[in-house]
Amino acid sequence: MTAVDAGAIEQRFTARDATLGIIGMGYVGLPLMLAAVAAGFRVMGFDIDRPKVARLNDGVSPLAHIGHARVAAARANGSFEATSDFSQVAATQAILICVPTPLGRHQEPDLSFVTGTIEAILPHLRQGQLVVLESTTWPGTTEEVVKPMIEAAGFRSGEDIFIAYSPEREDPGNADFATGTIPKVVGGDGPVALELARTLYDQLVSRTVPVSSPATAEAVKLTENVFRAVNIALVNELKTVLQRMDIDIFEVIDAAKTKPFGYMPFYPGPGLGGHCIPIDPFYLTWRAREFGIATKFIELAGEINTAMPRHVVTRAAEALDRQTGKGLNGAQVLLLGIAYKKNVDDMRESPALVIWQLLEERGAVVGYHDPHVAEIPPTRDHASLGGRRSVALDAEVLGAADLVLVVTDHAAVDYGLVAETAALVVDTRNVMASFRSALGGRLVNA
């Protein structure tokens, strides 16, 4: 192979005269595409979901929190095209991989989407391309899995192809931070790969943060989410303790956060959801076991957070007993919010689904209202709930419910109507706090 002029590649990135290939048009890849288009790059968006590809090319966004107009604008100016044809990878100067990294049934990492992606692009790779993995994974994946697969095809990392890792930091629905304003951590397989990846992301985001290796960058992402998981577990445990003492955990947190140092507020909830916090810590615990290390703190946090849906159902049953003298068996329960976080349609790992099944196991008749999720999609662990549809939120529906259980605190819900009409409200998000005086004994925090 002839020598690669890395300087020329860098110049193309700086001039924004390059076509980027982004693999995976989901919660990470789609906003990254929009940031790249806004920066002046042309983007090929790859996805194996052919109906999604067709919708994207029609200017339709597959995500509720990303408006159709933004995708349509990218299509209209010729800066973006979606495709399922991986041979078009050959026309790109950088390939950014944004595919899922779920857990298997026994909490083991599932890298099949990553390895499948590498296998799909290998026949179409060429000299001089930059390949960046963005998917969250265990420290060492880029150098121990991705790099060997690419080098087995005859490429030399750092000489004729360049490999890096840059963890995604998306927070769907967060109006304060977008892809372009969130600093980007970058680790390269060698100094040239690092400089090329850094130069590319310098054009896309407000600031890049170079680190010494891909493994370090992979560890940064896991550290961020372990930090969140552990602190959420702490406040969830505090909540269960303080509830027995008849102390409001939210009032405690609001007072504690007035301390200007040494404290950062985290808030309890019905359990963890999304593709990051419930999953990512287990990538680190799995990797740690290879080195003979037990991650007791992380695993304990996982146990506490996983137990929260059952705690919520127990609190709901206790509230019904006190209010009506009967338990959950035969009770009409309305769940408010089914997505894992407010103001998005993201159902991944939503604790609402666990709560629903636990309620049904105890004989409750369950329905839901969610302004962002019209129908529950099929899921591996909750297949029986697939196809259930959101009901309208009106006085008749609320009046028929023995219990209204607030699981997700969407802004587009008439909580005033809930306070006026519901016989009993169990609130896992403290969204009903302003109606406490009106609700009186009809309001219980869980």
C-alpha cells in the first residue's frame, strides 16, 4: 500500500470538505448527523432499518424530540442521505459508528451490533479513512475487538487507516445541551489517529478533550454513568428510609442543595431507564471480573435501582389499603407516563413496564396515558405489553381509576385536572408537589 498523507486528511476535515459516514440513525447517530450538517459536512447515514431509511430520505424524523423540519432541511440542501447500502462507505472520509451495545440475558456485554457493523464495512474500507467507535462499551473494546478485525483485512492501524474512540454524550430531551455544545472526549490508536479524530470533532462540537488512549476514553464514559447510577441508588435508598420516618426526600434534597460545596443533587424515581445508566455500569463490572476484581459498590447500586419498581408497587398497594380498605387485586390503575424520562418517547429499559407487569401480577387492571408514546412498542422482556395504547386523559378516565400512578413527569400533562379528579395519586417524581394542599391525603409519594 502507498503511504497515506494524514496532513491532507486533516486539511479536508478543517475545510469541512469531507463526507462523513454515520452508522446508526438513532438517538446518537441522528443528532450527530444534524451537528455535522450544520457544520458544513456532507453525511451519509447508514442504518439496517430500511423503513427508517426511507422515512429519513422523505425528511421524516424517527425521534419525537428531533423535529421533522430539521431532517427535511438537511435533505433539502443535499447535505444528507440515508442508506442501507454499506458499499457507500467507500465514498466517505470518516466513519462514525453509533450502534447499540445492550446487555445479554445474564448481564453480559453484547457487542454483536459493533462486530456486525465492522464486518459490513470491511469490504468497503480503503486507505486514509478514519474509523471512530462512539458506542458505549468496556475499556479495551476498540483496541482488542475493532482494531484486530480491521487489521485482519490487511490494514495497518495508524499507517493506512486510523482508529479512534469518542463516547457519545447525548441526553435526549435536554433543552440546555445539544450535540454541538457538549465537549467530546477523544482517544486515538496512536498519535496520528488522535489528531485526526480531534480535528474532525473540533469542527462539530464546542470543545474536544483528548485522552491518552481509546481505553481511557471508553473508561470515561463508563465512569460518568457509574457515577450517576451510584448516586441515584443512594437517593433511592434514602427515599425508602425517610419515607418510613415520614420525611419528604424531595424537601430534604431541596434544602441540602443550598450548600454551595460538597453536595450535588440527585433525585429518586421509580427505577432506572434508558440505554445508558441501567446498562453501562455492567460493562465495567464484566470487564473487572476478567482482572479478578469485584465491583461491589457498582453491583449494590444496581440491586437498589432494580428494586425500585417493586418498592413503588408496594407503596401503591399500601396507599390503596389505607384509602379504600382493599388492595391492588381488581383495582383500576392508570399510569401517567410510560417513557423512561420526561418529554421524550424513549421506551428503552423503562421502569414503567416493570411496574405495569408487577401490578398485573397482583391483579390490577392497568392502563396508561403518555402524550409521547401512543402505543407501546414490542420489547424482549415485556412482550405482552406490546401494542397497548395510550388513553385520553380526561375527567372520565381519571374518575374511573382507583389509583393514578405518576411514573414519568411529562410537561404536557394536565396535572391540575389530575389533582381535581383523581381519587388517589401515587407520585414517583414529585410532580404533584404544588397540588399537595388540594390533594391532602389523596397524594402519596413513592
